[in-house]
Amino acid sequence: MVHIPVSEFKNEIAETLNKVVYAGERVALQRHGKDVAVLVSMKELEILEEIEELEDEIDLKEALKALKDLKSGKDKIVSWDDVKKEFGI
């Protein structure tokens, strides 16, 4: 990943965007030496969004299974106090 100051990016917008779009580079923009944003291609963003959707789907399935297990009596609710006692917290 390339790291460039925002001031440099302002002077080289077209060149920097070409690196992102055509070379697939990720570019981190910096202010005062700290990364504040990252430029990625639309293709990469779409992949990241697909991953997020899949993670949400998995989380939902796991939550529904946990609710089903609670309702069926397979699992039980454990109080926070009991957890703390068990682990000596």
C-alpha cells in the first residue's frame, strides 16, 4: 500500500486515481503523518461489500440457531454474575 499526504494527493489526483483504478493499488491518504482514509478501486469495494453481506448472513444464521437452542431447552441463559464467578473475575 502506498501512503501519501493529502497535500501531495491534491497535486496528483489524476495520477493517483490511475494507480488505484488501473494498477489496483491501495493508497492511504495521510494528515500529519497518520493514515486518515484509503482509496481502493470499485472492484475491490464490491468484493469488500460482498464479504460484509456474507458475514451478516452468517451472523444472522448463528443468532437464529442460538434462539432456537434457547427455546428448545438445548441451551440456557447464563447470567453475567455466574460467568464472573466461574472465571474468578
